[in-house]
Amino acid sequence: MSDRPSRRLFDALGDDRPSGTLRRVAAWAAAVVVLAAVFASYLNPHMALDIANRVWACF
């Protein structure tokens, strides 16, 4: 299995593949950043009203 492109890239860099724990931490960090951005967008009252109107228009 060492002929996969991703494996060759990490071998060429002299680095091992990221562990599952590192991927999990990176995924959680990305999720937290996205949620923080969504919650921050609701601090703008015009944004909240616009989203509410768009949701209401679906019905």
C-alpha cells in the first residue's frame, strides 16, 4: 500500500501520516470555528431578520 499518492507525498516530505487523533482535533477545531462564525453573524440584527424572513418565505 505504499504506492498511494498520499503515502508517497508524506514519505517524500520525511513525515508520517497524521494520526487519527490529530485529524479528530482538527475536525473539532474547524467545527468550532464555523459555529462561532454562525453565532457571530446572528449578533447583527439585520442578518437575523433576513434569515427569519427567508425561512418564513419557505412556508
